[in-house]
Amino acid sequence: MMNRRVIVKERPQGIPLAEHFELDSAPLPALAEGQILIRNHYLSVDPAMRGWLADAQSYGARIEIGDVMRAFAVGEVIDSRNHAFAPGDRVMGLFGWQEHAVVDPGSVLLRISDHDFPMSLSLGVLGLNGVTAYFGLMDVCAPKAGETVVVSTAAGAVGSCVGQMARILGCRVVGIAGGPEKRRLCIDEFGYDEVLDYKHEADLEAAIARACPNGVDVYFDNTAGPISDAVIRHISVGARIAVCGTASISSWDPWPSGPRYERQLLVKRATVRGFIALDYVDRYPEGVAQLGRWIKEGRLHYREEILEGIEQAPAAISRLYSGENQGKLLIRLPASKG
């Protein structure tokens, strides 16, 4: 069986573009004892891919030139030499940007038992994005009813979940998003109390002060950079800050500079904690179960943008940084022919 794949052709300096990848086709290796063969149905496109490709320290091993592009994917087991998996099982994990994947069981992050939902959701609101939002908000931030929660990239796949969960918990939720359409989406579909359009605010810090007159109790940070500089000036005593992403930082060489937070953190006795969803792998079923209940109750909404075919993958990451996409960005693969 031939397998179409997206290979890393050269290392990007900044945002990965189509020119940094190439499509190829190669024979699938034979299954070794303990391995499984997966036909991928959907491939994920995530901001983390930029860090994985960078020539800098990250939380995952660096992807090398000639490697299949690392990616989360969801698919179906079609062959197995592992007693714990059988053909027909649905699984999500690090299977890469490819039509098929031969993997060890450790690459599987989630077994999908609830077939009431579309399989694609296991890469979004019921997958890495949802559990990132769930554990980042619930564990790292621990919001209380009545507190003010601020979320950057409020319309994104993670941010939109955070905002809705904070509302479910009884918090007042202020989003920060780019452009009038994303602002409208946050208010009309995701239920934010107020949303600031950072692209059109003449003074974002002043806008945050108006939107959060009693201060910011929880800040879910997906951007770092100038947006976070403005938010942190308005944190309240005992504030909790979850660092989930650094989308506004274009490079770590030279080391990015900006305001120094130490005095503000000291005076406000605030807590800043970085985290990634992979810290919570053992608890994924807990998070997915609760997220699924909220969806069935009509309390948690989501958006997906689906590109058709693996040919769309090389240019997909740049869409996340241009602001083109709305909702979780996915690539749907056609039915296997072999």
C-alpha cells in the first residue's frame, strides 16, 4: 500500500509556508509486533506546529528535515498486531500529516468510544483544543463564579471553549479578538459578555480598563506580546494567568523583549503558569466526558473549518496566523482506495 505524506523540505524562519513542505508517496512499512495501522480521516492544523518546526527549544522534539510533518490526527484502525486494538477502533493521536500511519500504542492519545459526535470533533472541541481549554481553565486558573475572565484569541478553537466554560461557571467573560467578524462570532455564538477588537482599538489598555473595572481575576493567554502586556497591567489581587500560547512572538532569536512583569506579579500576588494539554493525557477521558455533556446540553458550541485533501496541508499553518480561518482548522482525507 502506498502512503501519501507531507514531508518537511526546509526549516522555516518564522511562520511555516507551503514552500517549506512537499508531498510524496512511499510504501507503508510492515506492521511489527505490537503496532497498529491507522487510516487517518482528519488531520489537525495547530499553532504548536510552528514551535515544533523552529530551530529553538520547545516542549517537543524538533522535527527534522525529511520527516513526516508531526500532527494530531483522528482515524480508524484497519490492521493490528496489538491485542488492545482491533480493526474498526477509532483513535486520536500523533499520527502525522499522512493518509496512513503505522504506530506504536504510545502514539494513541484517545480512544473514541462515543460515536454520537462527528469524528472531526476529536481533534477540536472533544480533542486537544477542548482538553487544553478544560484543564487550562479548570486546573490552572480555577475560576470562581462572579470573577472576571479575559481570553485572548477569543474566537479560536481553544479560546472559544475557554470563554464558554467560564460563562457556564458563572464568570463575567471578556474576549480579545481580531476583526469585527470574530468579535461578532464571540458575542453571538460563544456568549462573551464583551469583546475587544485589538485591531481597531486605538488604546487597548484603556479598553481593557473600561471592560474590566474591577480588574482581571483570570487571564487565559494565547498570544503573549503586546496584548498580554496590556492585560497584565489590570490584573487583580490573587489573579491567575495561564500561558497556553505565544502566537504574537515571531522568533526566539533574538530573545523577545517587553515589559517586565515581576513588580506587578508581586504587588498583586498573582500566579503565572505555563501548561500544555499533553500534561493531562491520563485525564483526557474526564475532560472529554464533561465537554461532551455540555455539547449535548446545548451549552457548548463550536466552529470547524475543513479543507479537502492532503494537498491543502502545506499552506494550512499560515492560515492560523493570517486570521483567515474561523474555528478549528482541519483537513479531511478522502476514503482510502487500498
